[in-house]
Amino acid sequence: MYKVGITGGIGSGKSTVCKVFEVLGIPVFYADTAAKEIMTQDTLLIDGVKTAFGNESYFEDGKLNNKHIAGIVFNNEQALAQLNALVHPAVFRAFDAWEATIPSTVPYTLKEAAILFESGSYKLCDTTILVTAPYEIKLKRLIQRDGVTEEQIKARMDKQLSDEEKAKLANHFIANDEHQSIIEQVLTLHHQFLKSAAAYKSNQV
């Protein structure tokens, strides 16, 4: 099935864009949500986390010990890379399992991930979308949504690639700048993807 990856920096509004695609009947796989779920569901991942970070990574009831994990990977790039090396393949497995449940009548699927490019998962997509927004707008959205400070927001942004770096890898763009219509931009891409998906399907026959 034709796969479209979609990403954007925090506060860009990529989730809002995904909702529009869902209204058009396109299934969306939310990788960040899936990652949280599989931390306590994927046995391979659980075993890997325990081996790497200790059995205390999980409580007796099976829940993840977030405080323990955070204490190890916070400001430790090597430990964070080790955790990501365990989580990313598990998310890929979850996506494959999810996609297997999608009816063949669906033209294409959308994979939403905050670190689509950083994780390398964009390479498994047929095309990608980058949702962008001016810094001031992202700042306003995050302060209203999360009640955080500008310093905290900047620290979170610094952990992701910049929009300029992501733009070098993206195929399509949606500007969520409160001036251009999100719906019109999504519809334009939707029609393009329908054509690409049809061509992709004919080549698979």
C-alpha cells in the first residue's frame, strides 16, 4: 500500500492536518502514541529495555518506570540513542501490524511521527509531508496547550531537526501559518496521492 509520512516540529499543528486527512477517509498511524503503548506491550522491546537499563525499568504490574528511564537518558546522548535503537524497530513492527488491518480498498495510509526524519522511518514511506509554522505561532500554541515557558519549548525544539533541515528531506509541504487554508492544501495533496497510489497499485499487479 502507498505510504505517506507526515511530520513537523512541535507546535506545527501536524495533528490538525492529520484530522483533515482522516475526514477524507485516510487512516492515520500515530507513531508517537503507538510508541507509548508498545513500551508495555511489545515483549521484544520490554526485554531489550530491561537488558539495557535494568529490570527496575518496569514496575511489578508491568507499567513503565518513566522516572527511572528518564533519569538514565536525560542529558545522556549515548543512552538515549540506545533507547531509540530499541523503540524505533518496535514502532516499525507496530506500523506493519496496523497496516495489515487496513482494507485493500483504502488508497493510501498516513504515518504521523514527530521524528520521522530523525528515526529514519521516512525511508520506508513512498513520499513525505512537512507541516511548518512560524516560530511565534508555534510558541503561542505550545504555551496555551502545555502551559510551558519559552525556555522549555526551545529546549524541546533543540532536540529535533530544524524545519530547514527537515525541508531538505521532505517531498511536500503544508504551511500552517493561520493565513493559508489547511483544508485546501490537504485536498491538493490528497488528489496527488490518489493518483500516485493508483500508479503504485498498478505497478504491483
